[in-house]
Amino acid sequence: MPDRFRTANGALDILAPIADGALFRERMVQYLNFDVIVAAGRRPGQPGGRLPRRRRRNPGAPGECPVNRPVLLRESKAMSDTNSATPRRPSRRHPLETAAEVCAFVAALPAESRRVTVHLRYPELVRVLALPPTPEKRVRRLTIAVTVWRRPLERRAGRPGPLASLRSLAVRLPQSRSGRARVSASFNGTTLLSLAVAGLAPILIVARDLDGAGFPKIAVGDSAPVAALALLPTALPHRAQSVPSHHVDGVGLARAELGIVGRPEFVDEYREMAEDPKRIWIRHPFFVNLDGAIGTAPVRHRPVIDIHLHNPIGRLQSYHRAPYHFAALRAPDGDLLLSARNGWPRDRVMPDDLVVPVGAPLGPGAVRRIRPAEHIDLSGLTGVDSDSDAKLALRLVEIAATGVILHSLPPAFPFHSAGFGEVLTTLLRSPHTPVVGLARELRVVKQSREAMRRFGGVFSFAAAASAETGFRTLPKVSVILSSKRPERAVNVLRAMGSQTYPHVEVVVGVHGGPVPKSGAFADASKQVGALVAGNPAETLFGEVLADSVRRSSGDLLVKVDDDDFYGPEFIWDLVLAYLYSSADVVGKTTEYLYYEGVNQTVHRRFGIENYHTQVAGGAMMLSRAALDSIGGWRPTPNSTDRSVLWGIMNSGGIGYRTQSLGYVYVRHNESHTWAQQDSQLVRGSFEQWPRFVDEIVTEETA
């Protein structure tokens, strides 16, 4: 990285008088009480390079100033200036709980450390720890401990990413599904802290690179704020790395096509460097402010949702009665006070109230507390002042993305459709009565989908990058359809032609007969621009799918069936889940089942918005790279979808079930590749209707 940026550091200006040599390192370690052993430098007159560590006997003693240490059940306020207080020492007893505390911890580290141990309360904070700091920090040994950790799937643990110069790796995970987790790595020599964290993070969180052909490399550059994480299509940030060897140094080859930086002057300097083929670093830099807004033009109080955090993973199931709900009030200082109310059963012990500061994005602790509730009653919210009310509105958008129903917002509260959209504004102002089943699901999905898609930083950055550079950062989707009954596939082709997601192609393999040259199938294929090919009857089902994949060009592949029903948001829902879950394969499930012969629709009990080992074969999405890594679809006559799931899970991958609206699995009297008795399929149903329920597909309510 250029020297100009190595020395840029606005977070430690208060320490500038002592920011040189051993005196700086000594004072930092003693003053901040970090568990850090300095690699270079020593106390004058003391042998060796290890500095003594002071023990904190009384964390609350006068004279010590922890950074807004969170009290129980209160989300900590973010620091607007790291100079305003002293970061507290992370320990097993007092782990770091907010992004601000993690940033302060990293900023106070010496340039080089022999050993760094950081205790985090929530695994989501590993993403903040992976941000490249300015100036850069290097470590020889790194330990990350997480207090509240849970396996995404039983008997499943993550796998480490690339760790250059790795010497040893130790992983300690709980025997049960949840508990404390600890990972440690040592290196031959020192390595960049951000690279070390990025290598260890996939053990603790679900993380995946963005697979595809021709995607620009997106790097997080100098002094990028935490809000930069919201703009990335991947959970973990990438940094603009230096050339690994002079043998592969490329003249005019940028370290990254797109870059996110946190200071406007860096944008100008990167652009100036881009004119020199020998100095080019980031070809197209973008300035991002502390709120996640792109560019220098002021965008006042425009929400930016981090879909990797503000999402419905683990929300309340539609067939569960809510254990509690919240009533939203204003705290005396203007913050959001969520007061717990009885749900069902009535004798359940209620959780304590939760106070959410309006000045900082919703953190992982608050998200975990809010998700189990069915709804939050906003009728008690009152205005305080224009600035505080606008910030509170941003927090409401983040909560809306988690799948908790927000309702009854007073008309006097300044939540205007001009800035937040008519759909979300209407939903937040509409009343709500506690309900289970499809009625609840229709409201939840519409609200969370609107919040994530309209305000997700991933999509804001994709639009900005496309407008300025022409690069596409959202994946292209290839819909793969194999059919022995082309006349049945007409409705599916029409449904794929009405998808709202912009980057879709359709590939059809006609199995066991000639490709119809006229009629409804030919017209529908032409209308959607489908690539159609015929396959002999003796060709196995898996071979037909494999041939269709070879003829496709998408980054993501979606398999659909010719006899099921699909809504216009079907592809968008899968892409959205693929991004916010970081899973290797995502899909809907056969939650809604239609018996064609008796004209009956049933709603079955399935766990959705959770990581899982099984998704519906007719609503399954995965990347081309993931499919190729397991050898593609096996040449089998049936259960071909299961063969893909087997391969993904056995290779260390993970699946995710998103919500099932927009997909109805159909049982008819003809043959099925999925052999199951109707009596088995109807087990676990808790709603049924003597008709085909159009609302499941159209998502329209009366």
C-alpha cells in the first residue's frame, strides 16, 4: 500500500504527542490494559521484549473510563469519536459487545504484536474485526474467543479460509450446539491482522466468497468505516492486497476494480494513481461516509441496511404462537424503549425491557433479542426532535428487516413515504392482530423483503458501481428446467418470464420427445427467450440437467419443476437469501402443497429462515462453482436433487431454507421423481383450504 496511506490515522490523534517508539507502545499497553505482547520495543532498562501486564482489580474504580460499557439488556451507544473515552479491555468476563468497541480495540493496538487475544460476545463482530485498519496492524499469534456462539447446523463447524504463513491452528468449539468458541493461529513471522481474521472467521460464522465469472474485485480500502460492511455482497471484507511476488507483477493491473474508502481525499489520490500503470491500486474508488451513504453528496438519514446482520435468520415460525411481543416507547433521552408484553402462554416469564440507542445501527445483541417476538406495537411512539426522530426511523427500518412485524405507527410520527417508500410506510402505519399461519407470513415477508431490497447497502453499491463503471456486481441466474411433459411446462415458463429479478435466463431440456415447434410451449419459450434442447428418452434425468447447465451462462443456478407454481418474486427471494445467509445452497421448501386431484391446499410445518440440510428440489439455488466442485448432477434417474445436497454437505458446505411464499409444490396423478405417499406428505399440516390458494403465489391480501 502507498506510504501516503500507511501513515493516515485520524482515530488516534490524541496520542500523537507520544506516537513514536517504545514510549508509545508502553503507554498504550499500560493505559488501555490490552492483552497484547509487543513484538518490538521494551521498557528502558528492562531486558526482553515483553511488557508487564497490569491487572484490573476494580473495573469501576475512579479514574478509569470504559467506553459506554453496556449495561444488561441495553444496546450500547456507538462512540462518535474514539478519543472521547478509553476502550475497555476485552476479557472473558467483559467481552466486546459493539462494533465501536472492536474498532477502538484495533485502533489502540501497536503496529506489530507478538500475541493478540480478543474476546467477543457475538460472532457477528468478527466481521468488524476483519476490516483493514489504518495504519495496518500485524500479529504473530491471534486468538479470537466468542462468548455466545451457536452452530448453524448440528454437527457442523466451519472451515478456515486462506491463512498465509500458517504455523499452527487450534479450534475449540462446544460439544453441544451452543456455548463458547475459541480459535487460535500462529504464523511464521508477522501477518496482517485483517488477513488473519479473514482466515479464521469462516470457522465462527457462515461466510462464502461471491462465485461467478467476470465479477469485479471489491476491496475495502483506507479508513473505511464499519458501514462499509453493509455495501459488500459477501459477509467478510476483502482488502486490496499487494503483489504476492514480483514474478507476477502486472503493469496496469489494479489490485481491485472497485474500492470503498472512508475519506474523500483518498478517492482523489487513488484516481490520480490509476493514471499511472505502475502505481495503480484501486481503479474505481468510492467514498462511503459513517452512515453508509456513497459519495460526497449529502443524503440525510437515508437508511443503509446491512443484510448480513439485519435479516430474518432465526425469526419466529409462522405456526408458533409468539412467546412475547414489544410495545415501543421513547426513553427519556430519546432512545427507543422496547417494553416486553405477554404473549402465549400467559404465565411465561417475560424478558426485561430493551433500550436501543437511536444514534447507532442495530447491533447483533439487539437483533437477537428482537427476532423471537411476533410484533412490535409502535402506537406509543412520540416525537422528540427532528434529528432524533429521523434516526429512530432508521432503526425501525433495520428492525423491519428482521422479520418482526411493526405496526400502528402514529400518523404524527415523521416516517414519510418520500424517503422510506410507500410500501414500507403503509405497513408500519397499518394495524395488526396477532395471528398464525399464512396471514402472518404474508405480512412478515412483504415487510422484511421491502426493507432489505430497498435499503440494503449491497444493492445501493451495486447500483452506484453499475452507473459509474458499468460493472455488474449482482449475480446472473440461470433457471434450469427438465420436462417430459412440455405442455405442463408452459405455466412455469410464463412464471419465469414474469420474474422481477433483472438478470435471469431460462434453459429447458425436453426429455424423451421432440421439441415442440409450435403451440403454447413454443410460444412461451420464445417469449422468455429460453434455450431449448431435446434429449432422448433413455437419457437419465441427471444427465439432462447436466447438459442444460453446460448450455447456461449464469453465475447461480436454480432448478425448477414443470408442474409446480411460482410467483414473480421467486428468483429475487432466492438471490436475497443467497446473499444474506452466505450459504452454499439455498431454497424454499414444500411448505405449501396442492393436491390437484382433490383441489386441496395444505400448509405444512417446516422450519424456515434457518440453516438446514434439505431444500425443495424444485426451488433450489446454488452457484455454478459449488455445483462443479462436487462433480455436478449425478446421472441418476431420480433423487438427483438429493445427490447435490449430499455432495454439498459432505464437502463442508451448508444449506439454507428461506421463506416459501411464491412456491407451491403440486401433487398430481402422474409420476413423480420424488416418491412419497400422499399420507406422508400431509403429516404436520396445520392449515388447509378446499381450493388452490392464489395468495401464496401472488402474495396479495384482501
